[in-house]
Amino acid sequence: MKQTSNRGLVMQLLLFTAGSFAFGFALVPLYSVLCQVWNTGNRWYGTQTAEASVIERPVTDRVVTVEFVANIPHAGAWEFKSQVPSIKVQPGKLYSTSFYARNLTDRAVVAQAVPSIAPQTIARYFRKTECFCFTPQNFSSGEGREMPVRFIVDPDLPLDVDRITLAYSFFDAPQVAAVSR
């Protein structure tokens, strides 16, 4: 009787382990799908809306201020800044700006930018068509460069929103560097 009970428990534990393992593999594509549905998150495996599919429908009688913020964690050795602090945009029109990053170390480094939008509730109305945050960035020792961001604010942006903040945190990504070697 006890041996049958142990076999049942072992089978349950094996099924639970296999299910957990399968669920872990399913998280990556599930995350990607959810990011596309909610138009949020950091997509390491693709880009957001393709620029070719952007249809401009400018709202000429409305202006929204988009602010740009660049953050560096204490652990990184970077110069990282927005080329402009803010721009005034018409919803429905495609805009371009850039950020500047420079590796302040004496070695090659891989970095990843993690975006955030405030207020968070309007993230689905802010679409990046090109962004340095879509892929890890390789920098040689002392290298600096401008990195473009192209975006469009959806014309259906709620009328009570007149200011959007696009912020990036720029991190060393040693785990990405190890994988790409």
C-alpha cells in the first residue's frame, strides 16, 4: 500500500516538474504576444509597429509635449542623454529624435535601454517605429554615438493628456554580451 502511494506521489511530482518546465519555455512567446496586444514592454525578439505600416493622420488643432529622460544606474560607466529635453508634437504625425550614449570604459561593452512611458495608462497611444531599445547596443572602448527614436502619438490619445514622458534607463548587459560571443 505504501509503495503504491509513493509511486503516485512520484508521478505527480514528475508531472508537476514537466509542466513547470514547459510553462517556463512558453513564457517568452507569451510575453511577446502580450507586449504586442498591450503595446508595452521591452521586445528583445522583434520590433513594434513597422514604419511602413504607420499611417499619418495629424490632428492639426492639438499639441502634446513629449519629454525625454535619460537615466543611468550607478553601476554603469556611461554618458547618456537626450539630444533635446522635449518636443511639441501633433498626435497622428511621425516624429524623430535621438539620444546620445558614450562608453566611458576602456573595454567593449554591450548595453540595453529599457523604456518607460508616463503616464503609464497612455502607453498604448505611444508607438515607437524605430528605437535603439529594440536591440542590445554594442560599444567599443570610448565609443559614442547618436541613437534614433521614431515615434507617433496616436490621434485617439485622450484629450486630458497634454504631456507624455518617454524615459530610458541604460544598463550594461553582460549576459547579452556572453550569449553573443
